[in-house]
Amino acid sequence: MAILEPFLVLAEAVSDGRLSAAEFSQVCLPLYKNYGEPYPSTDHYRAATDLSYVALDHDAAGTGASDLLDGDQVRSKAAEIAERMRLLLR
């Protein structure tokens, strides 16, 4: 069964500034795509999926689209998702 801990570590690392938004995207997207196990609950799945969307929206930022996330937005959104993940892991 899939667990959130690897995603939580990534979310905390980028929100704390230990990883750049680009580094976060480079790690998060492959982790999410290759996480083939079922999630313990729908909430666990949503949290991991939301985090992958943050990574994806930053990774595509070079396209010039105005609705994609910059580094500060990635950190802020990752912090929010990390808090949700911590609550799920209690």
C-alpha cells in the first residue's frame, strides 16, 4: 500500500527552502508517476495528486503560460499540502 511519507518529505523540503522548486519538480513527478501501489484512502491519493500538480505546474513554467506557479507559489502550496499530509498520517 502506498504511503505519504516520501511525498511529505518532498513537500516539507521545498516549503522549507531545502529544495528549489525545480529540484522538487524533478523528484516529485517521477515519484508520483511510478508509485504503483493503491493509496490507503481517497484523501491520501488526493494529497499526493495535488502535490504532483504543484510540481507539474512549476515544471511547465518555461512555456510562458500565465497560470503556472513560480518558486514562491510552489513553496506556499507545498506547505499547505504538507500540513494536510501530516494530519492524514496521525
